[in-house]
Amino acid sequence: MRREVSDAVGRTRAKGHAGMRVSRSTRIGFAYRVAVILLWPFLRTAVRWDVRGTKELTEDDGGIIVAPNHLSWFDPLSVSYALWTADRPPRFLAKEPLFRVPVIGRIIRGAGQIPVYRETKDAANAIRDALAALDRGECVVVYPEGTMTRDPGLWPMSAKTGAVRMALMSGSPLYPMAQWGPQEIMAPYVKEFHILPRKTIHIRVGEPVDLSDLMGRPVDAQTMRIAGERLMDAITGLLAEIRQEDPPETRMVFRRDPS
């Protein structure tokens, strides 16, 4: 599987960006359009929106990576709304079990979302498929924390390797995104839904994270650590602007297996 990923990277670097980005007017699939038709009226009317910085996303003609903070099971919808309005239909890296949920699984698979097989021999498939999507000029969304934040103050945690690895391997721009408000609709790890009274969701997109000095270096643990810190610093800075608060001096490091 590592060889397959390397081959995909080689093709991406050899071809470069196709110079044609995927937009709402391109063929994004019937299931994708159905999902938009079903969700768009609800998202437009049930929530107030404060979205800034997405104009930059339309100025790049190739594939891009968008890396948001993760607050709630609701926030993939808020990210989707912001990117759809920016004419950048998103392709999410999503946990594979979601693809096995009746009805929902068929919709997200038909909409071209990318399954992530954690801690299996197929785990590298997500990187391979994401690189292929970037090569087609798509907008790939990766939650860099790998899960919803466990920070008591809901600040971003440390980064996993996925987002920065894809950026370093593909050369695609890596955009930080911060959001605040989805947690008022669905609190982290809570299945209660509170749409009323009407909430406001704030979203900010920053300039691409500068990784130019890391390009060409081995994509090893040290390189990804440096890149990951830059990404999370950018996301945290955007979130601090929204919240008008100072973030913690140290960033929480979450590990699933403490051993």
C-alpha cells in the first residue's frame, strides 16, 4: 500500500495541478446533488451565518486542502455550507463506519466522500484517494485533529499527520479554517440537537499555511511535526479572533491509546 501511495504522489507531482478546479457547475455526482437539495434549505434558514475569508478558495485553479477545527457532529454541515457557497464542493475524509450506516452511508459514498480505515492495512487508501482527488482539482477537507476536540475550553488540539502529509506530498495549498457555533447546536460527543433558538455559526478561512521551506525534505516525523504546529497555530489564531479570547499557552495532545 505504501507503494500505491508513492505512485499516486509521483503522478500528482509529474502532472501538477490540472489548472481546472471542481466547482458546483461540474459533474459532482447525482448523490451529491441530492444531498445539497435536501440540506440546503435547512442550512440557509435554520442558522445565521458569519462566513469570512472564503474568497481565496476560488482563486486557486487546482486542488486544495481545507483543514478545520472539529467541535461537533454538526460541524461537517457548517463546513459544507461555507465551501459550497464558495463554489468549492467539499470531499471529506470520513471514518469508514459512517459508510456502513443505512441510507446515510449510501449517500455519502455516492457523493464521493473518502473513507478512512483507521489502524488497518487499508489505512493508506485514504491518502491515495485524497491525492487523486487533489489531482482532479477538488477541495479535500481533513480534520487535522483526527477527532472532535477533547480540550475543556474547546480549543484545537495537536495535529495528526493526515492534512500536512497530503499537503507536503501533493504541493496543494493547505487552508486553515476555524469555526465556532456548531457546538451550541450539538455539544461535543452529545447526541442532543438544539437548533432553537436560532444559532449563529462563525467561520473564518486563513491564508494557506506556508510550507515552502519543508518541500523537498523527507516526509518524516520531524517534518510533519513542524508542519502540523504551523497548521494548528493558524487555526487557533483564527478561532481566537472569532472568540475574542486568548488560547491556552500549551496545546492539548490527545492519544487514543495511552500505552
